[in-house]
Amino acid sequence: MQITPNGQEPIVSPRVPVAEEKLNILGLDRAELKQAIAEIGVPEKQVRMRTTQVWHWVYHRGVTSFDDMTNVSKDVRAKLAEHFIIKRPEIVEAQYSEDGTRKYLVRFSDGNEAEAVYIPEEDRGTLCVSSQVGCTLNCKFCHTGTMRLVRNLTAGEIVAQMMIARDDLGEWENPTEGRRVTNIVMMGMGEPLYNFDNVKKALEIIMDEEGIQLSRRRITLSTSGVVPHMERCGKEIGVNLAVSLHAVRDDVRSEIMPINKKYGLEEVLKACANYPGAHNARRITFEYAMLKGVNDSDADARELVRLIRKYKLPAKVNLIPFNPWPGTDYECTDWNQIQRFSDIVYEGGISAPIRTPRGRDIMAACGQLKSASEKKSKAQMAREAEAAAANDTVAEPHHTSTGLT
Ligand code: SAH
Ligand code: SF4
């Protein structure tokens, strides 16, 4: 079942793009790939082996042409090419920051766009992946929340962000050594738990041991606190959890994150305490954007410590200096106060590093992602926030028939 904010059928791209006759196999899971290969008339005895081979070429070697699958017999290769394609979405724009950060604007077959960001550090390279075009949740400080168009990304579109980054980084040549994308964070555009099935499928493909082989320990999913699906995330996907907290009182949190009216602070924290596999070796990360005069007082820091202790949470806090974007009402807390806040939380026995903003020069930092899509009007935002509160549901996705093109 797909999860949508309003419980309706989600709108997703058809598996076979309308304009193309051939099936894009990127994003099929193994069982689907096997079935597809069986259906095109590959001899039954060979189906298993061919599936393994194709999977390896697509996900371990990154090939995009069946001709390159040299251990597959010529006639089978021809059959595959007759029915299938291995196609990435288009990179509309790749921006490289002075600090090594790379931002990709990706356009899917229906014209919708999303962003992925690659952030190199000394000991790792993290790819920040989007799960939706836009986001229905309209957190007030987040640029993505102002996008008018929202739809779930398919599993293929989520996996494709990884493929594109690896293409750009030249990573396929030597898949195990010299890996450049070592970690994934589902922290791009969208709320991943509102697109649970596709995110799960995509991450399973990415974790597959005969494919991209990224360990679940190196994958973090960030949620704004969609309580009913948090446990499923731990049980069914098993990745690390990050929770966007951003406030320690319900009134403040509801003001900046409308979803708090549905799933309040205490409920979110309880769900964290019950997160499968949450123990010291695998702590939950709380994200906390520092908003001047809103959530950044000493008392807020002390309350944060109290709450984490109250629920006995194996947690660390990531303090994110607020990243301003054109038209925002918020400002970032002064550096001294961020430091003070961090110290208070540390003194409470909880690690609270301050996240260094990366890729600011290319607007790639946290919460700045927003493709060229039209902006929601203020009235639209207000209506959605109201709907979220009144109907006990979060706002519905918006679609236009024209897409973005
Ligand atoms: N929708 C998910 C994941 C994507 S957002 C979520 O909300 O958790 C990744 C992180 O960046 C979240 O913690 C989000 O709240 C934070 N963020 C959004 N806008 C920001 C901004 N302008 N400055 C700093 N952090 C921001
Ligand atoms: Fe959506 Fe996350 Fe941005 Fe909130 S912070 S609007 S949940 S992407």
C-alpha cells in the first residue's frame, strides 16, 4: 500500500513511460526484474541466471546499455534491448560548490524535478536524496515546503539519484574501493514516510548485496515525525532514524511545523523511544534548526535535555544553523547563542554538534532545496496548514496537469 497524507491513491509516474514503449528496468526490484525477463521469452532455465547478471551490470557496474553485458549471450542481449531500457532521468543542472558539494537538479519523464546533493567530507561522502517533488507539510522555515507541486517519487526515481551521482563522480569503475558515495541521507525534498513503499523499495535496491551494497548503517531517514510509520521504518527498512524536532514546546512546534498539530511532541518522542533498534550504538538524531528568537533560548536547550532524559532516548542532537532563502520570515540564531545552546545540551550529557552548512554558494544547504517549480501562494500555505489542523490530516498533494515544463 502506498501512503499518502490524505489516504488517497497517490499519483505516480507510470512504470512504463507513456512516450516510450520499452520498460525502464531501473527501479525494479529483483522479483520484478525476474518476472520481466521471464515475460520476454528468455528460456525458463536461464531466467534466474540472467536476472543475476543483469542486476549486477545495472547496479554494480552502472551500465546503461545491454551491449555492455558481456557475459550475457548475444541473443539474450538483443531480446533485452528489444523490450527494455536502462534509463536515468535527465540532469538539468549540476552545480559544483567551492567546498566540493555538488547539487543535481534532476528532471523526471513527466517534467517534474527534484534535487539531490552530494557532500564530501574527510572520511565519507554523503548523498542527500529526495523522496518527493515538493512537500505537503509546509514547515515554515523550509524552502521545499513552498513548492506548489507535490508528488511521490517512484522507487526508480529515488534510486536514480544515486545512479546519477555515481555517474557524475565516476564511481562505477572501481565499485568497492575508492567509493565516493559512502552514505545516504533521505533528507532532500519531501517527507519520506509519506512515500513509504517507494522509499523502502528504493533503499532495498540500494542495500542489495549484489548491487550497490550500501549498508543500512550508512543510511539515515529523516522524518518530520510521521508517528504511525516510524516503527515500520525501523522494522521493515532498518535504517538509522533522524527526527526533525526544531522545538521543545507544542505551541512553538505547531507554529513552525503544522504536522505537530496532528502528531504532537510527546507522541513523536514516544515513537522515538519505541524505535526498533534504537540503542546507544545506533542513536536517533534530532535535527534542530536554530531560528532566532523562536526556539533558541537557554530554557529551550534545558527543556530539550529534560525531554530526551524523560524518554530515556539514545539520542544526539544536530544543531542546524538556519539557512535563509529568499522570502523567508526567519533569521539564523547568532553564533554565540548557537554555541551556548550546544554547550547546555552537552552539559546535559547529550552530544549536540553544530552542523556546518555546506554548499551555501549553490543553495544546496539543508532546507534550501527547491527546484524551479512555482511557489505556493501565502493563501495556499495558510489553507494547507488549516486543513492539516482541522481535518486531522495533513494537507493534500497538489497536482497540475501541465507539470513544470
Ligand atoms: N522532510 C524530512 C526530510 C527533509 S528536510 C524532514 O523534515 O525531516 C532535512 C532537514 O533540514 C530537516 O530537519 C528540516 O527540518 C531541515 N530544514 C528545513 N529547512 C531548513 C532551513 N531553511 N534551514 C535549516 N534546516 C532546515
Ligand atoms: Fe517537508 Fe521536511 Fe521541509 Fe517540513 S522540513 S516542509 S517535512 S521537507
